[in-house]
Amino acid sequence: RRWAAHVQNVTITRDDWGIAHVSGKSDADAVFGMIYAQAEDDFNRIETNYLNSLGRMAEAEGESAIWSDLRQRLFIDPEGLKAHYAKSPIWLKQLMTAWADGLNFYLSKHPNVKPRVITRFEPWMALSFTEGSIGGDIESIDLRQLRAFYEDDAMAYAMPVERDPLAEPTGSNGIAIAPVNTVNKNALLLINPHTSFYFRSELQMTSKQGLNAYGAVTWGQFFIYQGFNERLGWMHTSSAVDAIDEFQETVVKNGDRYFYKHGSDERPVTVKTIKVVVKTGQGTSERSFATFHTHHGPIIRSEKDKWVSIGLMNKPVEALMQSYGRTKAKNYTEFKQVMALQANSSNATLYADAEGNISYFHPNFVPRRDPKFDWTEPVDGSDPASDWKGIMSFNELPNLKNPASGWVYNSNDWPWSAAGSGSLKQSDYPKYVDSGEESARGRHAVLVLQNKKDFTLESLKAAAYDSYLPWFERTLPAL
């Protein structure tokens, strides 16, 4: 009955380039239609992304995916996601239900499409993949070290690091220009994600509830990841924000139980059983792992006589609310309110709106820490001073609105030159806020943006594709 109701309220129109323009009576209708259109374009990529995010790739690929599944499942627990779904706001539940309905309706209408594993999508599954980036925080964990710890196999370190020769390109540019530096006195925004043509789906979503967004959608998600609506636009760039920490745990065994030191206390190590289903020649089998956790996070490896735990963002509901909420914001205040959910741990965001505002938003999940530690290295987890002290507030982070230079950019480098002479000062923030550096691409951005007052759409694109390579300023003289 839900499917039939959505079908009556949704129109999908393909333009001359095959781009889907989805119109729905409600936002949920638009979600139903857009995920159906994505499935028409590439259902395999959708399922693959959720096999990864749910830790179920071994059900399709066999033993080669066991360790990536275990890594994912250290953080993604189906029962936990179901509990999060049950507590989600009604409007978000409606969108997640419409998302699952759209995929299941597609499968019912295309019996020739044979999913590798997921034959029925459930609404809570949308919470496993919420931020839009491919290869998120969890994938920073080394699989060889994880295997060596949980399989007690030192030979795992000798496993070759496989490099995919067809791996997607990485990197991105975002540039926002204020009206003072444009010919038509409107703000301009460059969205330049540096991905191959089919890396994301391109589409438009509209509804009578005020949704009207166009841009790029990561396969299987129901929000425009980077794009624009009729009032504002946003672009994400992968950043060098320091939002992940490792803790060296001092573990002792007492009888059959493990304990870890925290100050003068010895706390019990939490043991959780994770079962990974694996495809075999005869069907499937199951691998069971006893995994260990401290209050810092799960144990991911050992280092000499220490166990190492990891702390990273795990806020699926807030992350999905933030990702979808960006698409419906109508001005800077509303966009800032969405960003204040603080559930974006890896992406800097470039912003421009119809009122002429431009902005750089720093990744907004940054733990507050004791600056006496070097947070680029594992810290002593037995010292209570190393515990996170909550999350830095929006106003504590290096966010920048309407700089005096009239432009702002990011090209996967640090934020301290993002607006030329109008940039924020690194000395005003804790060192751990960002661990990046100024890259040659960043220096190039400053060169093509500074002192230019007559930007148009065409000249901004020309600046983005300017062929000068400042890296060679240093290397050619040396040669």
C-alpha cells in the first residue's frame, strides 16, 4: 500500500543526458523516487556500498572480505542501528522507510536483477552509511594489524598491501566568491569533486514540502551530497582534520578476564562477540570473533606490550539528519543550525548563498583534548588526562564567514590560507584542530584567486583549471 501511494505521488523525468529529475508530493515521495532512479542507473553499486557499510561483504566475496567486515562491525551493530532507528525523529523515519520502499519496489519490478546478498532492504540500514564520503573513518584502520591481533597471526603483517589499479581518483576543490569580486554582484560557488564520471549519481529532487536540490548523490544514499538548491550551494572537500585518536591500553589478565588501567583503577575490558557470515562453495559459514573494547573504543591492534584502542565519531542519526538537512536550508542561519549537529568528521565545506554570503565550515566533529599530548600519535590511555573532554563547539572551530578577501577555498589542505590575507590564524586554535599543511594546490588557488575582482562563471571555471604548477617553483631550480 505504501508503494502504491508513493507511485501515485512521484514523477521521474529523464533529461537529454539521462539525468533523473524526481518530483514528489512529499519529501518521502521524492526519496522513494530518487532511490528508484538510482537503482535503475546502477543497483550493483548501491548494494555494494551497503555490503561494505553493514559489514556483509564476505557474504558476497568470501574469505577475502572477512577482515574488512569485522572492522566495520566493530562500530556498525545491526541491533544498535535498529535501536537508533526506533528513537529517530518521525520525519527521518519516514524518509528511511521511503528509501527502503523505493529499493524493494525496484527489485519487485525488476526480477531479472539478482542482488548478491541483500534481497530486502530495511529502513534502519540507511543509518549504516550517512556521511557521503567513500572510505570513511572506519576504513583508516589497518586490516593487517587487525587480523594479526584477532587471529593471533604475526604472519598477517606480511600480507601484501593490495593496491587497486582502477581505484577512484581522490581530492577535490571548492571555491566560493563573494559578490564584491564578481561581475554580476552575485556569489559564485565552484563544485569540483575530482571524481570519475560515474563515481556518484547526478540528479534533482523536488517536493511540495520545500525540497528542491540538485547535485551529486553517493550511490545508495537519499540526500544530495554536494550541490545546490534555489537559495544556496555547498561543496565538500576531504580534509586533514584530526578527529580520530588511538589509545595505548595497559591490559592485565586476572583469571579468565582482562582489565585495563585507567588512573589508579583497573576497569574490565568489555568483550563482544561478532559473527561474520562468509560465502563458501557449499553456501555460507560463520566466523565468530570475541572482540575487546575499552571506554575509548574497540581494540584494533597490539603495539609491543600494549593493546591499542581507537576513538572516532559514531553518530549515525545526527549524521543523517545533518546530511539531509543541508539540502533544505534556505539561508546561512539555517545552514549553520544544521552544521551545529556536529556529525561531519572528515569534510570541510565551502558555502555560498543568494544573499551573497560565502563561508568555510571546518569539519564539525572535533574532540576537545588536553594539548599536552601529541595527538598525531597514540596516547597513553591509562592516563585519565588523555580522555576526550567532549566535542569542540561550533564557535570554537575554525569556521570563516565573509572574509575580507572576498573569496574562500579548500583543496584538501589546511584552512589557514583559505581566504588569503583574510584567513584565520593557526595560532588561535589548538594544534590538534587540523593536521594538514599548505599544499602546492593550495598555493595555486591563492595565486588564481587573489586580487581578482571580475569573476564570472566562465572565468571561475578557468581559474579552477589553470595549468600553472607551483610545485615546480622549487624543484626546477634544484634540477
